[in-house]
Amino acid sequence: MNRFLIECTYVFHHPEMNSGIQRVVRNIINHLPLVQDEAECIPVIFKDGKILEVKQLAPTYTDEWRSRVRQKLEKVARKLVQVRNRYWLIHSRLLRFWPWNASHNVQRVTYVLCRLVSLSFVLPLYLTEWVLRKTEVQQRAFEMECRADDVLVLLDSSWHADFFPVAERLQQEGVAIVSVIYDLIPLTHPQFCDGPLVQVFDRWFDWIANTADGFIAISSTIRDEVRDEVQRRLGKERVASRWFDFFHLGSELDQIDPNQSVRPVVEKLFTSGRAIYLMVSTIEPRKNHAYLLDAFEHLWRDGSDVVLCFIGRIGWKNERLIERVKNHPELKRRLFMFNDLSDVELEYCYSHAKALVFPSFVEGFGLPLVEAMQRGLPVMASDIPVFHEIGGEFISYFDLHHPESLSRQVQQYEGSGIFPATRDVADWSCLSWEGSARQLIERVGRQVRIQQCVQSEYDETDHCPE
């Protein structure tokens, strides 16, 4: 019987991260004990050229002092990130004026200085956190021996680490390699990503295309994109020996601390009785926050009192948008932005909002959509294929080329009280994280068995999965 080694290196070393891929990895790993009836599943990480079995994904601080230090570090981290982002906003403004707009050398010097200042904010924090984690890591993961029939599932954002030699050695020893693909955005839409990420991701995907035995995406939309990209790189003959599948994600917010409370400023806004439309995501170009501002400015000009609320940490390539938000005349009146909400507060926002509005240009899945719909919150989203796959007729779709398309839907909803989707969100159902983990293991296991049958030229095909 195959063992499934579920890789979670990045989340293991960055347990404080709570968005996108990190949320998926943590929830899948934490629900593996519930799906052990499907197969033996072992969380693993790469470290120092070895593979380690994870006994505990997140650190626990065994005394009050360590717990207090961690809480203070998290609070300081939020403040430092805010200060660092202000420095980069100043940097972007300076580029408009002389001598920055006239001299490339002055721009480079200013950029280097800003990088150094930025590093000076976070380096002491990183060093302190490293000291706290060092002994914890030694207690949470232990070196293990792999078997020839093991299946290594690269669940985490593995392009962040150079683990290629370890994985190649394991494959030579008989271990099958399966890659989980969240999206191909750095390849298909590089304009939305930082330059270094595009290069790193392209290098990683080239390696994974040539190495992996199979690929499992988080939607059928991405599965088809992955198959096309692998075929483009390897050709039809080589791609025929690989398999492609997909699974869907869960929706529970797993980091709700019963001891945490909702901040008064959040509670005051969401109990005001006003119609609040949420956008939940990292603030970065691909998420298309500017489109929402355009659409809601149209509503406000027409006298509507609807509220637009951005929830999510500040990401990259967003200086112009952040400046627009912070200088907006409706800020803290009909426009709000929260960059550091806890899961308790996010749950509160989902429960008290009027709708989620989600204008992404491109997505691999769209986790906030299922988080909202699972709580009965209706969703208005951009008209892209993956959202139709996830939400079908339960979502109301708008045209990305025309912000007025969204404005009209909001006006219709506000005027009639009837949400402009074909079907009621109350009738929608989704996977739990346990169901997602089970679906992942079932589909990987089935594909591995099929591939093993094909490779062994097994004659009794009725014993092989179809």
C-alpha cells in the first residue's frame, strides 16, 4: 500500500502566514488524520538535503513568557509592515520629481536606500523569531526513511526552496512525484507579479514539468491550463506518460480563537445597519481593487449610501491604489480598509455584510468566494471561467471591461432586495476541509494506481482503476 508524503515546508517554517496557499496547506495537513482510512498520509518537509516527518505543524509555546513574546512580535510585525509600506509609498512619489525623474543613478541609489531601511525594520524581528523557533523545529520534525512505493505530494509553494536534488534522489529510489498546482499566473499573467517571482516560477515549472509523474490542480480550469503548458514544453509524446487531475478546496476559517474579540471599529461599522460590500484578498494588481473603486464611485455620485470595504494585507505593485484609497474623500465614510483582521473578525465581517464583490482578473480557485457562500453571503464576481466552475448559477457575474456592469447589479440588489443570480445561495453546498483533503488523497491515489498498472503492463485491466 502506498504511503503519501504530503510536503508542507513553507508553512512549517512560516506558521504565521494565513492567506492563499498557506491557508490551504495548513487545513489539508490538519485534516489528514481524518482521512487515514484512504491511505497512510505523512506530513513532511525538506531540510538540509533531507526529508523530515512532521509531528507538529505549528509551534506551541510551553510557557507564558514565550507566548507573550510571540504575541508582542506579531503586534510589532504589523506595525513594522505598515511603516515599511509608507517608505515605499514615499519612494514611488519621489520618482515623479527632479532629480529622480531625470537620473537613473539617483533612482537606483534611492531604491537601495529604501531597501536597506526596509530591511532594518524587519531584520531584528526575523532574528528574534528565528531564535524562538530553532528549538521548536527540532521538536516538531524528525528525519525519516522513504520507501520505493511512497508518493511525494508537493502541496506547498515549493518554488520558494531549492529542493530539486532531494526530490530527484527520492525519485531515483522509486518515489513517485506529484505536484499540486494552484495557478499558472506568473506564466500566463506576469504583469501582475514581481519580476523575480516570474523567473523563479518559470524555472520551477520547467523542472516540475520534466520531473513530476502527475499533476493535481485546485480546479479543472487550472488542470487544463497545466496540461496545455506541460505539452507545450515537452511535446505530445512525453506528456502522454503523465497524468492530470484536480480537487476543490474547503471553506472553514480554522484560526478562530475564542479568546479574541472583534475590535470596536470593526463592530461599529458592521452593526451600523448600512449595506456593506466586502472585497477579501491581498491588495495587489491581479485582484483589481481599482475596478471596485470605479464602480462604487459611480454609485456614490448617484447618491447611493452603500459601503465598500477592503479586507486583506497590503501586497505588491499597489502604491498608486493605496495612495488613491488613503486620499479618497469617502475614506472612513463610505470606503473602509482593514489590513490586519484576525479570523474572528473576518468571520464577523462575512456574517454582517450585504455581499462579497470579487473582480479578479485571473484566479486558480477563489477561496473567498466559497468562504462567503458557505456562510450564506451572496457573491458578485468577475465573469471568468474558474468562477463559473466554483459558483455556477449561484454567483452574479459582471463585465470586467465595464465597472458600470457591477454598479447596475448593486443598484438592482439595493432597489429590489433580490440578488441578481439565477439560483439562491442558500441552496449552494461546498466541501469541508476534511472533504477537500479526502478528495485530494482519493484522486492522487487513483491516478497513481492507474499509472502503476500502465507502467507494469498489467494484463488484467479489470483490476485497474478506469
